[in-house]
Amino acid sequence: MMDKTFDPAAVESRIAAEWEAEGAFRADRPERVGATPFTVVIPPPNVTGSLHMGHALNNTLQDILCRFERMRGKNVLWQPGTDHAGIATQMVVERRLAAAGEPGRRDLGREAFLEKVWDWKAESGGAIVNQLKRLGASCDWSRERFTMDPGSSRAVLKAFVELYRAGLIYKDKRLVNWDPKLLTAVSDIEVASQNVKGSLWHFKYPLADENGAATGEFIVVATTRPETMLGDTAVAVHPEDERYLHLHGRFVRLPLVGRLIPIVADSYSDPEKGSGAVKITPAHDFNDFEVGARHKLPLINILDAEARVILRENEAFLEGVIENDDLSDTLESLHGLSREDARKAVIAAMEAQGLIETIEAHEHQVPHGDRSGVVIEPWLTDQWYVDAKTLAGPALAAVRSGETSFVPKNWEKTFFDWLENIQPWCVSRQLWWGHQIPAWYSPWGAVYVAETEEEALADALADAVTREIYSDAEAEAIASDPDKAEGLLTRDEDVLDTWFSSGLWPMSTLGWPEEQNDLAARYPTDVLVTGFDIIFFWVARMMMFGLQFQNKVPFRHVYLHALVRDEKGAKMSKSKGNVIDPLQLIDTYGADALRFTLAAMAAQGRDIKLAPARVEGYRNFATKLWNATRFAEMNECKGRTGFDPTKVKEVLNRWIIGETARAVSEVETALVAYKFNEAAQAAYRFVWNIFCDWHLELAKPLLQGPDGAAKNEARDTVAFVLDQICKLLHPFMPFLTEEIWTIRGQDLKRDSLLVLALWPDLRGLEDAEAEAEAGWVVDVVSQVRSVRAEMNVPAGAQIPLALVGASEEDAKRAGRWAETIKRLARLSEIEMVPKAPPQSVQVVARGTALALPLAGVIDFAAERARLEKGVAAEQKEIAKIDAKLGNADFLRRAPEEVVEEQQERRETALARLEKMTAALKMLS
């Protein structure tokens, strides 16, 4: 006998162990060899991470696809793994060392510190993998990979060297996002812009004549960063700004510094903003850097790695500075100050010289490091770059030609916009944890890039002979003597951006560059499921690398899901206190309920507003199916081997088998199109509404009636449909369905776990004749129930039903199903009439006019008044919301989630209005 309730906590770990023991998720199982491959690579979660709601959504959707395609007979590989997450992991380990009172990274030294990181990774770095297993992720865990395992490392080295030799990786001095606390360049994704209330200072820069002498005139520039004026190398005005046409090619004397800097005409300057003139600091602003490149301006970096002002021995800064005691004293006082203190000092000095025209309050976005929390500095430094522009060309062409398609398609435009305007990709990081850059430097200033130090040494010695630094004999002596060779070359200390190794993920996990078998069979992969926020950082880079090294796209489809927000539509964050922990939801409601919730809400292009109540609702769905299965068990619906659904005779059984076939088709069609919400909703509608609410109710008289052929067929049909439901729901709710399948299979001696069972093939089983009859019964009962609810008919009242001008066929149907209809709709009688009785409420069911005489049952006048009052209230509510949504000021100021809430309230009010209007129409 089945337990009274389904207990996820007691079932999930046991079923997971059964899947593991069977090797159910392994690719290339013997029975699948030769089957069509289906391959998905997991977006590798950070080794530092724990399961958050974004992971839960992302991996649920991937798992639904993998379980679905596995049941469709394909040879599925869902490739799992984790990312070393350079900066995040290094910070975690440094914090642990500090908390334990152990020496810091610098004190330990690189080798000892990296040992600590590997120890930590072995100890707790796999936590998220176990959490993914709790969610039910059916990855081939035997093939788990890590972005710093030997295979990935070989791929990284080969890729870097090949790109370098092709001229697609180079070293350059450019601006980067610099974190002055972590002392490294960081990627755009590690930068979070924050609104800061600050000031806008309007400075007066003195104009100079052709001899450099002051003219007594000024040009006004505005800045939020006064300290950077020390590195100004120009003032820009718009070429068509008539106020400054006479100043093109003239100079200003830079205050506090004394350097002459040009006034350049550049369209970057906006005549509508401020004075229309802007200071240009190419070494401390990304836009200014581009202006500087266009006008060949010098780059003057006035900050060190820790964002302190550095002026002494700063050759770029000192060039052109006028030697003047007053100026020297000012500059001396600024040297060594932090950015914040330098700002105060510069403002004070400008004020003292009367060069501040005005100061205004100004709120603006300031980039902060998302891990360090400090202001990110655009900083001029030597870094390694990938020529992303060249690599982007084939990626753009591949999406335009349809080799790779995006779902939803609108993201293709975003992809195009970004790649068409792509900048060089800075791939070096000033960290210790990561793939160390395979570049070695020689005493004579040359760099040698190779996969190993031995290869780099051989290249260096051959080059040294060519340069006549060594003779052939000297080079040979060094090569053959390890003591002489050691220390000749110095390896670059930087490591690669984490996105470099993850950009190779589809290839490296399939064996590139060494093993080619999996690569040949499974590349390109079928679909990538990921968040829209990493189109640029990951999706585009995998496209670029895949086409560069394989001349093929890495995946045929990219499904981009939206964000999971809180129930009010706000983005989840620890600071807001609105983070929903998926593990807590699994503990409370079970993994199946969470998975089904996420799938049912995953409409393409729409964020998910998640409330625990929704998860509870789908837990109730699981309970509904469990109870239906218990009902089947109590009524001995065990099923039998050899049952043929094409041979059933009873209309009701033919109808539910046809409905099952339709549901299977709807779910399959939706999943193939990545419409997860439509698939989940089709499954839900069929299981809850059609099978549980209608079929089991309609089948009760047969199941509980006398023994015989009709009862046996009803039992077999219920058992058959339950098996199809298990298959249909398995991709969404794997634990529940596997448990039901196992329990129900004990008598049938099944030879397969549900996870390895085949997807239902019910083509040809839809029965139009049976649907016309059973569907008519369902619609008649539904319409009567709806009227009872809308008209406030007392629940216990038995009321008559009149079929108005019914056809002969409808009359026969009503006769055949009279007792069922009366029982389910709580009717006293069913009669055929030529016209509706007085004081009847009239509705139509599949073309049949139904009249419900309610005289003496309800107060028609009172009901009409109630509904009219409700209609007026809803119209008032809609008008109030429309006024808000039509107010441009409200739309501009209100947070996005508030606007969405108003739109949803309007939709709800409209639905209520339509319902009440229809009820009023019935009364009249």
C-alpha cells in the first residue's frame, strides 16, 4: 500500500542513489551507442559558489531538455564541471587565511599560497555539485571537469600560443578597469555601477596666445573628478560649436601644472551639456582615451596601482611642466595622496587661485568593484590583449547565417550590436590563482610565448644566436646545462582572465586538443542554456574560439533565460534582504515542486517573479498526482503487460487516451521550441484538470461498479494513462515520477528505471468521436458549475437544467450521461424544452443552449445590483491605473517593478470586469 503522503525528503536521496547505481546519466551507455547524440555543456558554476536561484532555473531547464531527449532515445551527454573563478576564489582563500591567523598571500609566496588554494578546492570547492544533484541534475558526473584540470590547462596553453603566433594576442598599454584594492585588472562583469551623490566642479582654464602667454580669457570645463586634471592633455569642443570656432588649434595653460595643452575639435564634446567644453584625460577615462587616440595626445598616468597620486619621477607628467616655485610646492604637496585626498587638495588649490566658476550638486554613476567595494579606476597599464575585432567577424557571420540561433531571437540584435563595436579583450590579471600566461622574458628584452618553458628556452636561444647575443656553441652549452638554463628566462607572473578558459569549455571538455573522438561526434553541441547577462563575456567568446580553432560554431542554439526576481519584481540582493534560497525551498516543498515552478514560469524573454506560495502550489500538484495514484491503487488499476490502447471500446476510455496523446504532443512540441512554460502548463492542465478532475470522476461509476469487461477496461486505461503521465512529467518532476513508476511497476516487473524509459509515442490515438461526446459532457458540467459560482447559487441547492432546442444527438448524449451530469453539477433533473423557462440564466456549451431556471433560488435584482456595483468598481480601478501609466513623470520616476505591478493589477482588474460583464449578460 502506498504511503498516505509523498515525502520528498525521504525519497529524493534514495532515488538519486538508484540513478547513480544504474549509471543512468552516463553518455554512451551500451544501448545508446549509435543513437543520435545530444550534447549540452553546463555553464560551469564558480567553485566558490553555492546554489542560488539563477543556478536553479538554469540547471532545471537544462535538465528538462536532457531528460526529455534521453527519453526520446538519444545518446545524451550533459557535461558537468566547475570554474576556478580566479579572483573570487583567491579572495575566499585569503579571507580564510586571515580568519585563521595564518600568513597572508604575500608572506606565503606564490607556490605555497597556490597549495592552500588547491587544498581549499579539494575540501569545499565541490559543494555546489552536491547541491546540483539535490536539484536532480542528470549530468554525466563521471565526466566532471574543472577549468584548471590538466585537460583544460593543455587547451588554454595551446589556444594562447596559437593566437599569439597568429597575431591575435599581443601586449599593449591601454586603459583597463583597475581595482586599486585587489591590485588587478577586472572584467566589466566584475564592475557594478552605483549611483553616487557628488558634485560637478566648473573650472576655468586660462587661454594662452601663440607664445604661451596668458590672454586673460578662460574656457570653462566641468568635471566630477578634479584630481585627474593633473593628467589633462587637451580640452575638447564640438567642431560645429560656434562659440569655440575661433579657439580651434589654440592652447590653454593647465592650472596647477603649467603645461600648455591644445584645444581640439572633437564630436565627443556635447554642446548641450555645461559649457560645451570638456577636459580630456586619456590615461584616466575610457572615452577620453579614444579622443586621445584620434588626436595623438600624450597619455599621462598620474596614479599608481593603489590609486595614489604619483608625480615625482613621473616622466610623462613632468614633461612640459613649467618650473615655478609656487607650482612646485603645490605639486609636491599632492604627491603620494590618495584619490580622495588629492581631490580635496586640487579643489582647494583651484579655489585659492580663483579658478572655480561654480559647483553644483550632481548624482552620477560610479563604477565599483563588485568584490572589493572600492571605486574602479580606469588605469593605463601594460596588459595582454586578444584581437576580439578580428575574431568577432566569423561569429557575427555564423549567427546571421543561422548556424547558431538565439532563443528568444531578439537577443541576436544585442549580440550583433556588441560584437560590431567590440574592443580589444584584456585577458591578463594580476592574480596568482589561474592559468599563468605562457610568456617568458629574456635579459635582452624579448618575449617568447610557448606551451612549455623548454620550448620557450629553445626559441630564445635560437633568437639569441640570430641577434648575435650568443654564438652557436654558447647557446648549445646553455641548452645542455640545466644550471645555466635555469633563471635565464623569467615567466610572466600574470594569469589569464577566467573567461579565457571558460571560452574554450565546449572544446576542452570534449577532449581538445588531444582526444578528438568526442569532439568529432558531439561538436557542435546542441544547445547552450544560459543567462542573457553573459552573452558578451561567455557566449560570444565561445563562439569566437570555436570558430577560430574548429571552424565550427560551438552550439546550434542558444537559449537565454531571464532573471528570477522576488514576488514584487525586485532583483534579489542580500542588501535588500529578499534573496530566496532554493535549498530552503527544496527542504520545505521538495525539488520537484521548485523545478516545476521554475519551468511553468519560464516564459521566453520574461523575468520570473517568484513567491514561495507558487512553489507551495506546485507541491500541491505533486500531492494531487500522488493521491490520484493512491486512488488507482485502491481501485486495483494495476495495469497489465500487453494492454493495447487502440482496442479500448468505452467512450470515456477512448476519450482520455486521446487527451493523453494530445497532451504528449503539446508538451513535446513546446519543449522542442524551448517553450518551457507552455510545456509545463500543458502537462499541468492535462494531469490536474483533465485526468484527475474529470476522468477519474467520470470513471468512478465504472471503477466502483460490478466486475466485468467494462470495469477491467476502465482499470487498464487508468493504469495506462498513469504510466504516460509519469513519462510526461518526468523531465519536470523526476523524483516523484520515478517513485510512482517504481511503486506501480512492482507487479509489472519493469526492466527499466523511468529515467531510461522511452518517451510516449501515442500518435494516431486521438479520437474525435469520443472527444465530441465526453468533451460535451465536461463542457456542460463546467458551464453549470460556472453559473452556480457566478450567481451565488447555494452549494447544496439541487437545480434543474433545461436543454433549449437540443438536437437529437445532444438529447441522446444527455440521456446516456444524465446520472453523471446530475451528480457532478448537482442537478435535480435534465429536460428538453423548446424555449428557455422564465427567470433562467442561459449559457452555451459546444453549441447547446443551456437554461438554468433560478426563480426562488437566487434574488435576480440583488444579483444584478451586486454585479453592477462590481463592474463600476473595476472600471474605476482601471481608470485609476490608466492615469498612472499615462503619466510620463510616474513612468520616469517609478522603479521598473512598480510599473510592472501596476500593469499586472490592470490585467487582473480587466479579467474581473470581463467576468462580471459576462455574468450580467447571463442575467439579462
